[in-house]
Amino acid sequence: MSELGYRPCVGVMLVNSQGRVFVGRRIDNKEGDWWQMPQGGVDEGEDLDQAALRELAEETGAKPEHVSLIDRTKEPIRYDLPEELIGKLWGGKYRGQEQIWFLARFSGADEDIDLEAHDPAEFCDWKWVEPEQLPELIVPFKKRVYRAVVAEFRELV
């Protein structure tokens, strides 16, 4: 078997007018109280900006008129899955993800967030948090990614 590659992915750090960041609790969260920012795979040939807006709309219900993309990470950020998950996610094709993260400003109201906008829903609950809290809320194998995203976007939040 050839070495597994990395799944192309986008992530979005969605920030409200108070500089707080959207996080959702995944529906399939079986072990622990983990929260994450919206993220997802990029379709073949899909523009990264469009992929970020699509994923954001699917996972949060945020409409394009309420979202402004501000910046993106200069370099992709990779992470490896824990050994026990390799071969079980994404059809067993990938060992982890290679992500481009976007910083986006949310101009809507909390009522404009709709976790059931897309079927199936990914999140069962959501909240706004301070950027510095993000690495403590995510599953351990993604903490390094969240630290890097917060560091890169901190001055723009």
C-alpha cells in the first residue's frame, strides 16, 4: 500500500464584532467536550475562497451577505490523525489534513446562525469564545493547528 496523503481542506475562524470566535460542538463527539471551528474538504477544482464560504454556510448557516473574508494563512497547515483513526476516516484515503485557514468577519446576529441549515448537521451546539481559548477546546491532535491559526490572525481579530 502506498503512503497515505493529506486531505485538502479549508477552515474558517469566524469572528464577531466583539472579536470572539465561533466554535461548534460536533454531533459525533463521543469522547470529551471538544469544540471546533468550521472546516471541511475542498472539492476537486473548487476555489479555496468559495470552499471556505460553502463550508461555513453548511456548518453554521451563515449567509454570504453576513460574512467577509479578511485573510488566509500564508502556508497550509498539516496535521496527522492519531494512529487509531488512520484508515477509518475519509474512506481510509488520508493520514491527515492539509488546511488553508481563513479569517472571516461575521456581521449578522446570533439568530442568523442555523446549525441545521445543511443535512446532515455537523454541530449540535455553538458559542462565541475568546481566540486564546481555542487551543484548549479542540481535540488534542489539533491543538498545534489552532495555536498556529490564532497566532497568524491575532492582530487582525
